[in-house]
Amino acid sequence: MTAPGFLAIGGGPAGVSAAETFRSRHRDIPVRILSDDPALPYAKPPLSKAFLCGEPPRLDLHSAGWFARNDIELTLGVRVERIDLEARQVITTGGVRHPYWHLVLATGSTAVPLAVPGGGSALTLRSFADAVALKMAARHAATAVVVGAGLIGCEAAACLSGLGVDTTLTAPEAVPLHRRFGVDVGERVAKLLSDSGVRFVGSVRVAAVSEAGVTLATGETLAADLVVAATGARPDIGLAERAGLAVRDGRVLADAHMRTSAPNVYAAGDITLAHNVAAGRRVIAEHWRDAALQGRVAGLTAAGYAATWDRMSGYSCEIGRATLSYRGWSGPHDACAVTEYAGGFAAAYSLRRAPVGTLRVTTSPAS
């Protein structure tokens, strides 16, 4: 059995950031990362942006040599079956036991399948392997339908259209990004998609997927050589639940230091519902910047340093030539004030007159 030390489950930005931070404080304690993804740890945001659009992205979080030079043991393509909190061990497939002193859970999310007849044939976009498969399929497709008009769906649809694929985006909401940004912004996003060559069909659900294409609940069939399910993601909290960690609303509860309900066990990234000092309450982390920051806090806390998650959340989205930049808490709002300006617009969100977020949309000139 290997010597105990610091162990992160998950090779995304949360797990890697936690391991990197802990190693920077303790040079002689074993540091390990277990990842079920066979690929070297990579950034996911470029997958639905530069990579799918055919531009050269920077994906690797670190090179293989970096992990070796920093004496971080990286094990790829391994599945963790369970956590033994009493023995402080992680058990992987085959019964292999990995002891730990400090454990960070950063297991991320899995794609929500398109739950209709034939929906299993739709491609998803959560991993590097997914992105490669989608990019290859796009080379041989004349038509595509993207189901789901969230951030990933909008980005993927714009990229596919940019590759010359006749693309339709469909969703049960009346406008794209409705749940996140509301009607006023959604109407403007629909225009951005149209400018990118994407047809949007809203206020309708998908009934089935077949070789003929995507059949809507209205009976209309949308031709599709390629179907993408951008139907959301679900936090992968199975390990945490089986270990008996405290969870709420499908996420692992953590304090501002990323500590869970179990001693020396921390959580970071998509799976967490953690206390954010700036917000003054528990907040969902859904984006890679939050994941990396939470991972750093977890690594510092495990290393014995004072650290709290105190940054405001923020992320960006690219739809054709438009960049959407958001800062805030991604929670409910009851008012949205939109301001137009040359080359874009801005939106300020509030809840009971208290500001909760801002969105700025800038469109670059056509080349």
C-alpha cells in the first residue's frame, strides 16, 4: 500500500488546483490525483469554443512533465468505487486502496441525457472525448440540431454553423438562455445566434430522435445528420452520498474553507454548495474559475493555511462574434435593466432591489 498524504479525486481545475496548491506548501508529503478521464487534465471551456470552432485552443492545464517535476502522482482512467472515511482510504476498481491524510472531492458533473426515444444517439459535450467525436461528426454533416439553449448549447450551435453546418437550436423556453438571463437578454441572444447563421426554435419540446432527424412535440421534424444534446449537467455526488457526507439539493455541503461534514475531507467545483464570504451565503459553483478558486482554497486549508472562498463568481461565453461576460451569483432575480451601447449591451440584475449580477455583451467587428 502506498504512503498516505494528499489525495484529490478528479482531474479538472478543482482537483488539479488543490493538488498544485498543497504541493507548493509541502514538498515532502505525497500528493496524488485520481482521474476517471484518460486524458491529461485539460480545461473544458475551450471545448465548446475554440476547439469545436476549429481554432487552436490551449487545453492542457499542465504538461505531463510538469506533474513529474512537481512530484504529483497522476493516475488517469481510474474509477473510484467508494471512500472509507473511518480507515481514511479511497478504493478504486479492483479493490486497490489509496490511503490519505487529506482528501479533496472534485468529481465534477456528468451530462444529463436526452430522455426521449432515440435520444441516446445524440452527442454530448462534457469531455475532450465528446468534443473530438462531435468535431469529427460535424465534418460529415450537412444539418445539425442542438437540443438545449443554455451556454453550451448556444456556443456549440454557433460553432457548428461557423463550420458550414446548417444548424437549428431548439429548447422548451421561449428564448435562449432564458433561465439564466431572462427574456430581454434572451431575445438579444436569439439575434446574435441568427447573425451567426443559427435558426432558433423555442417554446417546444423534443419528442424523439431518429434517422430522419429530431421530431418536436408539435409533430414537426427538423432534419439532422447530427444531433447534440446540450440538456444540462448533473453534479456527480455519488461517492459523497455513499460515504455519508452532508448533501443538499444534489450538492455536497461545504463551508467557506471547502471543508465538508467529514474530518479532513474537502469538496470543490461543480459538486459543491459552499459558503461564499462575499455573498454571505452558500452559493453554487458552476464554472471553471470558481472550481479553480475553490480547489486553491481546499489545498491551502488542507496544508494548514487560512483561506476562504471570498471571490465573486464570473464566467464568459462566446456566441459567434459576441462575448458574454457575467459577474454575480447566477441566482434568481426579479428585475433586469438593459443598457444598449455601441457594439453591444449590458444588463444589471437585482433581487428585491439588491444587485445580484451584471452581464456585458460585446460584439467584435466582422473580419
